[in-house]
Amino acid sequence: MDLFALALGNVVEALVVAFMLGLAHGITPDEHTWPITFSYSVGSYSSRGGLKSGLLFSAGFTIQRAMMSEVAYLGLALIFTRWYVEPLVYIIVGTVMFFSGQYILQKGTYLHSHSLEHLLHRKVIGEEAEEREHAVPELQDEPRAVPTRMTLVHGLIAGFGFGAYATIVYFTLAPAMPSAYFGFLPGMVFGLGTMVMQLLFGFSFGKWIQRKKLGIKEIAYIGRKTAGRTLYFGGMVFALVGVLIFMFPAVDNFYLTTPIYVHNLHQLGAGFLLVVFTVGIIGGVSYLKSTREVLRRVAGPKTEEAQTL
């Protein structure tokens, strides 16, 4: 009985640590979470849509981490520590971001695939009526509705990113499980911790864009256009960084050290710069540009009306 209690205590302790690590992973700037959650949450232009984006992304992320935790328990996770895994994830994530942004912006043509079209097009009754309701009249290049379900795909892909948190979960917590039947638990609980923070961030991003003092049509345009541009250009940057690391692996080992002893904040490398550039610069510029487009259109009719008076 004492041995059982000791084993149970070790399992509970490991899962608590996994959950706390997940919270820390979700709240610190991470290139595999923030750019995706920001883009799709803003594109949903509502707090409810932001929650949905955060939930779908972290659900995919949690499923992947649970699977990898089981693989780690079986001693097969070493392959994912290879140097080429991270840049490969950047390229794949960037490619998916690019095509999602291209679809939203209706920018040229996107990769024609029935499976991709099924993911990007929302098959909901009344969809066309909703689109007409939210359309901004007279604005050129009207963006499509943001395909929120794509966040699930992003989460499944992004989960293959390997960092300090994954190392602890896979090589310390997963082996602490009593049998293979429980090997997936640390990864799943870690994902749930990340989910809590992604839900909060998704809600915040959606609420932020919703607070704009404009009509629903204009807010929809700003949110969708910002999301499309962030995904489109951010995807390019992600893929290019992945290619750069493949060509020059030493780039991924360059860090700027800070006095903040928190992962993703103590050593600022390529991942942190991707977050800053994608969310801070591309996302910020896209938001300002989209807002100016709407304000010019809103001011246009008022100016014409004043001139007639």
C-alpha cells in the first residue's frame, strides 16, 4: 500500500509540474503559439471568436503533445531532438500560415486542393448571408472570413517544436509514469496548461479588436484584413527563417541573454524574434493599415455630404 501511495504521489506531482510548465509556456512569448493565436483571434473580431481560436489551437497542440509524451515514454523521442526538426517545423507552419493568409486576402491563387479547400471553406448553413451582412461596401479586396478551424491544424503542427519545456516533459515527466497506459498524461496536462493561457490571450485579442468604435462591418474588415496580412507575410518570414537555419544551423544557437530567469525571456533567440516581428511589427503595421483603409472609407461619404450642404 505504501508503494502504491508513493507511486501515486509521484504521478500527481509530475502532472502538477506538467500543468505549471504548460501555464508558463502559454504566457511567455513563444513563436509556436502567439502569432497563430493573435492572427486568428483578431480575424474573428470578437471575444467569443478569440476564445474559439485559442481553444482550437491549443486542442491540436494538446493532442500532439499527448501523442509525443507517449512516444517519449517508449523511449522513441530522441529523433525529435535533431537540429533539423525546429527549422522544418518553421517551414511547415510558415507555409500553412501563408496559404491561410492568401485565402483570406483573396490574393492571387492558392494551392488548389480539395482537402485544403474543405479546411478553408466553412460549410455552415447561412454562411453566405452572414458574409453579406459583414461585408464592407465599396472597399476593394474584401477579405474572406477567417478559417478558424485551421488553428487546429496549426496546433497539431506547432506541437512538434522542441524546446526546454518539451525536454522536461518528454525526458523527465513522461518516464515517471507507472506504465505505458499513462505515458500520454504529462504531455496532455502540459497542453491543457497551455490551453488555459491561450484561451485568455485569444479572448483578449478578440476583445481588443472588438473595442474599436466602429460598426460591425468595419470591425470585421479590420480584423480579417489584419489576420490575413499577418498570416500571409508572417508565414513568409517563418518559412524563410526555417530555410536560413537549414543553410546556417549556427543561427539557431545565437541568443541574447537577459537577467529574466524565465524560459523564452532569459535567452532571446530566433523564436523570440519571430514573435516580435510577426505579432509586433507585421501584425501592428497590418492593423494600422487596415484601420486607415476603413477610416478613409468611413470619412469619404461624410466629406461628400458636407460638400453638398
